[in-house]
Amino acid sequence: MSECILKVALDSPLDISFDYLWQAEEGERPEIGQLVLVPFAHREVVGLIVGIETESDLPRDKLKTALAVRMQLPPLSPAWIALCRFAAEYYQRPLGEVALPGLPKNLRAVKTVSLDKAIKKLAKAGSAQTATAGDTPRLNDAQQTAATSLANTREFVPTLLYGVTGSGKTEVYLHAVAQVLAREKEDGIPAQVLILVPEINLTPQLEANVRQRFPEVMVATLHSGLAEGERLLHWLAAHNGQARIVLGTRLAILSSMPHLKMIIVDEEHDPSYKQQEGLRYSARDLAVWRAHQLNIPIVLGSATPSLETWQHVLSGRYRKLELRERAVQDAVLPKVGLIDLERKAPREVVTDGISASLLAAVRKRLERGEQSLLFLNRRGYAPVIHCDACGWISNCTRCSAFMVLHKRDRRLRCHHCGLEQRIPHACPDCGNVDLKPLGQGTQRVEETLHGIFPDARIMRIDADSTRLKGSAQQAFDAVHRGEVDILIGTQMVAKGHDFRNLTLVGVLNPDTALFSHDYRASERLFAQLMQVAGRAGRAAQKDGGNPAEVLIQTRFPHHPLFAAVRVHDYDTFAGELLEERRQANFPPFMYQALLRAEARELQTALDFLHAAAACIDHDGITVNDPIPMTMTRVANVDRAQLLVECPSRPVLQGFLKDWMAALRPMKTRARWSLEVDPVDI
Ligand code: ADP
Ligand code: ZN
Ligand code: ZN
């Protein structure tokens, strides 16, 4: 027996590692990166060994003894711990709060699960994979050039694969993956590739592509839709190196991949790479750091890159590989037109938010047997109901938000706090029985279209219609099989999907984002419109006629954003946005962090933020005034925020570290949290 001190990171808000005594048996040596069961605050919890020492700063009688080192699991690598440590420091969180929550629950359970069990299953699952190799289309010249550049890259070179929608970026990724795996065969050094996608709904499509292309390779998938048992299997396959390809959503960036040789981030601009609660990390940013740390290539793919990435390209820090045309022969980018809802003569007739011009275009598609997609980023039937007689409106009693009408369920629902109630029979204030829905949600559009086109096959895809596991996939499959004539959907349908028979995209209500208080709104709207437009016209144009079409309904047809969308000109628009950002001192020319506070009373939250602003010296940092959040109240809690800014990232980082140390012991009834590089401010 030999005694040592284990330094253990625990999932606890205290920003320290904890010391435990351990008596190692003969021949057994605990290692850094192993998991360990320890007593902590009257409980038993699993922690991560981050150091092994002979002595502790604490007196011996204060030390507790660790209960069990989980020997069965091969240790997490120093590189993985370094990644977690970086994320912890960058986002100002304790290491344990970053490292542990990302591990499968079963590994963190007090009761050990036998991994032998799980590992056998894995071997079986591996051998049961009997996909057959699919056809490999011949790369076009642009794809070939990009693929060759990537094949010649073995070191950290951040590369933007900038390709218009439908330009065949996936095919370039697959070639890059094939290169990495082929190299493993040559030099015998194990290789793994991590592919990130923004949406859980896009994993099956890419997964099928990948499995078909690499039938002999084990592919692990990691996303929030997995059951715990499955998640353990896939996580283990990545961790022990069996899975050569790991495909996942943002959470997969923290997966353990000891042989990682390349990272691909598809649709790198997508907001879903940003985690919006708990540890508010950017999976894309962590991916770049991870690739840098390992000195491996990283590919960021997009038709509408984030302005952060674009600025890196302009400044020469990232390489740009470009695909300017659609990959499918004779497939061309759709023609984008605007429908002016304010036009006087002839006046546009609008039925429940859908213009006559758009309806005529849908009718044309129905006659030709082609598909249409109507895009509206608002689920439910109507965003609010109101009373004409007295002006009553369906406010949520717990939030500064409206209750959304869900007509089919006969309910009003708050999309922020989840509060539900029956639709009132009469106005609660004046008794008027004629309450009216205001505005449109996807359900109302669906109902309206059923009325106008009773024979059309109409499908709605949004968070409400796809609550059941697998239902989103079924819905997308039906669209691909041509069983749907008109597809109505929210942003869920706007990204990534390769719909082949879709020749019309209608955008119903983009206007609110044109004049938002959020300086990122136009970047987002532009990307969203380019992306949703990109779903149309992905097949060869028939007989040289009938180009695919995108019709955008708007009251502001002269807005410059639409001019750029019409000509599919990302470059110019991005350049203009960046110039605005530079002049206004916004990111990416400024680094920001947001301190949020919430409490029953707004004043409590504001008082805390004022105290926080005053509590340490902040030379070189701009500390703005604390303000209530735009949506102040959610679920009976008031929320306020304080923005700090600095043109230097290291200076901001140094400040944040000191600031957090000063804030943690501060007494307040407000709950608070810090977000680094906030996106919604
Ligand atoms: P992106 O991700 O750039 O929007 P995809 O990767 O979805 O585009 O490709 C669009 C379509 O083009 C897919 O249906 C794909 O099978 C097809 N495609 C890709 N490369 C080629 C090629 N070299 N020749 C023919 N078709 C291709
Ligand atoms: Zn009323
Ligand atoms: Zn609410």
C-alpha cells in the first residue's frame, strides 16, 4: 500500500480542486484523468483526478479518503483536460463544472456500471454495421481544388469552406475525412475525425452519407436526443478510439477523442453552436481552439459565414476555399423576388398573412407537381389574441410576453415560461365573446392553406409538430419521398436539407428583424434568408425553363438587406456590416461579456449589478450602465444585465478573472451569471 493525495475536480461552483487521501494497492497506480468516487458535503459524488501529489496543504486530519478509483475507464487524456481547463478559464467557470457535466450520466453515477457490458455491446454494434459503399460522385473542379488543398493540410490551418447553398460542401468534407483515414492506413497512427452539425435534425442525413461512404468505419453520434445507455456507448466508442468518425451537435465538441486528427464544423455561422444556458460556450470557438492545441486542420463550412469568421478571412488568419456554383449539373441559385405588401396599385390582397402573389406561385407549383416551402419563424396559431371592445390582450401573467394561441389544443401558451391556460370563452375584462387572433403562426398558415388548396398535401414542421422522438425525421423523409406538396416550417426547415423537388420558397414575415434593437439581427436575418432560399432549386432545371423562385413578403422592399439577398451577394453585404461594426465598436472589433442578474424584484437585480460595477477597479474596460433586459420578466423573475467591453481579449480576460473572484463572495439575493462573448444583448 502506498499513500497519495488525489487532487479532484468536482461539479461544484467552488473554483478549486479538492484533496483526498488514497491508499493505492500493490500494483495499482491511480492516474490523472481517471474518475474517482469521493465523499463530498454528506454525499458521494464522482470527480475527475487532475493531480496526484504526495502532500496536501491541508492538515491530515482534515482530509477525507477517496472511496474508489474507477479503474475500468481508461483515463481522459491530458489534451482533453487541457480543453476543459481552457473552456473553464475562458468562460470563467470552475474546471469541474465544465469537465463533469459533459460525461455520460452512467459514468458519473455513484453505482458503477460494468463497462465490460457496454463494451461488448459496442463491438457487436460495430460488426452489425453493414452499410454498403455508395457511389462517389466525381468532384467538380472547384470541389477538387478545395479537396486537394485540404488533403495537403496536416497542421493547424483554419479553413473556411465558403460555398453557396447546394455547392456540394458535404462531398468536400467526405473527401477530407477519407484522406485522414487513408493516412491512418499508411502510417499506422490511429486517426479520428469530429464533424459538428448545428441541428439534431441534420445528423441523420449526414450520418447516412457518412456510413454509406465509410461502411467499414465505426461512426459514433453524440447529440441531446440519445437515451443515456446509447450516449454511454457512443461516448465510449469515441473515448477508446474505436469510433473513427464522431458526428454530433455542439455538445460533441467536449467529447473525448484521443486520436483526433481533423475537425469539421458544418454551417459554422449557425446560432445553435452557442449554448444558451449553464456553461454558455461557443462550440465553434472551442473547435478552433481544440484544433490549434492539437495542431490539426479545421474546416468551417458555410454559405453565409459568421462575421467573426469572415473577418478572420479578411485579415488573413483563416484560409478561404470557395465553391461558387451549385454542384448538381444545371442546378442554379433561385431567382429572388420581393412582394411589396404596401403596394397601392394594384393592391396586394393578403389572406391571413399570405399574399395573392405568393398563393399564385404556390398554385403554379401544385399544377407542375413541384414542392413549395413557406417559411415563418413563429410557431403556434397566432402570437396573441385580443379583445376589440376593450383592448384586452393575452399577456402572460408571469412574463413580459404574450400568451400564444394554440388553436387545435384550445390553449394559450407562453413560449418563455411554459404557462398554459384554456382559451377564455370571453374577454376576462369586459365579457366580450368575440376574441380575435392577431397575426400568424405556422398553424394558422397551415389552416389557411388547407382552406385554399383542399386537395394539396400540406405538412407543417416546427417544434410543436415534432415533439415525439423520430417524428421530425419521418416528416423530412416524407418531404424527400415527394409525399408533401406544401411544406410550412420554422427555422427547423431552413437549414441544410437537400430537398430535390422544391422550386418555391415563400418567406412570410421577415420584417420584425429589420429594425431590431439587437445589432446582430440583420446578420442573422440575412443568413436565414440566404439559407432558406438555398433550399430551392437544388435539382437540375428542367428544359432550361422555370427557374426556382424565392418570394419574400415585406413592407420594406427598399431595405438594403433585401437588395443583397436578391443578388445572392454575401461578400458585399458582409463587408458593409463589418464596416458598421467597426465604426460602432461592436464585435468582432470589440470583446464583450455580459453579467446577468435575476431576482423577484427588479431593484434587487439592479442593485447587485451596480455593486458589481463598483466593486473593483476597471482600467481599460468599459463598464456600461446596468439595465433591465428587453424581456424583463420571465416566470415571475425580473432580469437585468450589465455589459462590459474591451478592445483587447487578454485584457478583458484578466479583468473578468479578478472580477469573478470579487463577485463570488458578495452577498446578494439576486442569482447571477456571466456570459463571455454574448450573442443576445
Ligand atoms: P451544400 O452543403 O453545399 O449546401 P450539399 O453538400 O448538400 O450542398 O450538395 C448539394 C447536392 O449536390 C447534393 O444532392 C449532392 O449529392 C450533390 N453533389 C455534390 N457534389 C456533386 C458532384 N460533384 N456532382 C454531382 N452532384 C453533386
Ligand atoms: Zn374586452
Ligand atoms: Zn410566461
